[in-house]
Amino acid sequence: AQKITQTQPGMFVQEKEAVTLDCTYDTSDQSYGLFWYKQPSSGEMIFLIYQGSYDEQNATEGRYSLNFQKARKSANLVISASQLGDSAMYFCAMRFPNSGNTPLVFGKGTRLSVIA
Amino acid sequence: GAVVSQHPSRVICKSGTSVKIECRSLDFQATTMFWYRQFPKQSLMLMATSNEGSKATYEQGVEKDKFLINHASLTLSTLTVTSAHPEDSSFYICSARAQTVYEQYFGPGTRLTVT
């Protein structure tokens, strides 16, 4: 069965520092999609970054990058130059297989707190 | 990015009544829509997947007679919580996907409180 694991319930980071949020997964599918979402206290789900399993380069979107290590089945999110507004819940999500009607399945999340 | 709206954003109802939540894709055609629920301090749990014009596929443990899902058009899906009870109080989030893109777009969520 597919499984997504986020082992860090909570993380603290100093403002302007970088932080890595961990995500590992387990699937036998060859085609899958990896996503990270941010959920502030308002509850909205904000898409951050996407990586396809066949993508050779790590995805980057502004201050967000995804450290994709396929052999280790990990898809860690790196946030550079943290800002106070980055404080939120962060969810790793996956779609496997990466096609059709397959929904996103979410990890348990990591609460990030940015300290001034 | 594409916009998904949800209405209402908050609803309080009495035990035993039914509540309908609407989810609309505003600027794209959503071939597939998903409904999630989220309890406080927990992750999103998939309730069901619906495709326009066909019956929804419910996840194991989700009562299809209690959570009625209708996906009548490519831009509208509704979730009706029938005979609501306090344990149905939760944050309900819809999500939509167009056929040609990888991204899944989320609505802002509906906070249901059953008294």
C-alpha cells in the first residue's frame, strides 16, 4: 500500500535561515507525482511545488525547492531565507499513479514556526 | 492559478438537519472533483472522488448515504451532509482537477459545526 510519512510534527527556524521539511514515501508505482502544500491558520491549501517521478531535475519555485531522492524515496521541501509569513502547516502529498482520477494523498503534516 | 470556490465558508446547524456545501471551479472545467475532511490538528482525509455525470467513489469507511455527493456539471459539485450529528463537525475541503494539468486546486474550505 502507498504510504507517505512526515516525521517532524513541528519545526522551528530562525528568520532568514533555511529549513528542510522531511517527507518519505513508499510506492511500487513507477509514475507518481509529489506535491507540497502550505496551510496557514485560515485553512486554505496553498500549492507550493510539484515534482514528477520522471523529472530528472529537482523542482524549484522561488524560495522553495524539492530535494528529490528517488532511490531513497524521499521528497524533502527546502525553504530558503525563511520569513515570518512562512509559519504554517506544511503537507507533503502524492498522487500515484500520476494520471487520471487519482486523488492526492496527504502526509500528517509538519507545523513550521519561524522565529524573529 | 485556477480558482475553486466553496460556499458557505462557515455553517452552524442543529443535530438532525442536512447541510449542503457547494464547490465550483470558476475558470476551468473540472473533470474530477475530490472531497476531503480535516479534523483539528490533523491531515486531510479523502472522502470521495467524483466525475461529472457519474456516481462518486467513496473511500472505505465513508458512509455514502450520509455524505451525498453530486457532480452535476463540469464546474459544480455538491456535498450534502444528511442528518448531521456533532461528530460530523469538521473542516470540509473540495478540490478540483482539470484533465490536462497535474495540479489539484483546492477550495477555501467549509467549517461545519453541528450543535
